[in-house]
Amino acid sequence: MDRVSKFIASLSAKDQQSIIEVIAKIRAIDTSNLDIKKLQGYPDLFRVRIGKYRILCRFHKEYGFVIVELKLRNDTTYNF
């Protein structure tokens, strides 16, 4: 199991459902109605905001969006 799956499994059922729905939209490249922004300083990195959680993903021309990380929003969320 990868880190994103482990993180989702540790959340409440309500949070799990909302995050899974957003991930399905991201994978289908349906970014309408999502709070998505390109991160400054990174050519292909985006963040999707879901309440207090952030999904960090990269966009590849061949594969579409690839999820890099799922984190609880805090001071170190965007530090790489």
C-alpha cells in the first residue's frame, strides 16, 4: 500500500469519501468545480484543496494528472 492509500485509510469515513471523489475527478482530468492551482516555482505541480487537506499532483502529457502527495494542511505542506 502506498503513502496516499495509507493516509486515506487513516481518515474518517466522511473525509475518505470526499477525497476519493476528488481523486476520481483528477484521474479523469475533470477539473471543473475543483479548487486547483498551479504552484509557483514548479513547472508541472498543482495543488487541489479539499477543506483542510491538500492533494499535490503533477501533470504529464501522456498520463494526465499523477498524484504525488496527500497531506493535512500545515506550515510544511508545500516544502519539498
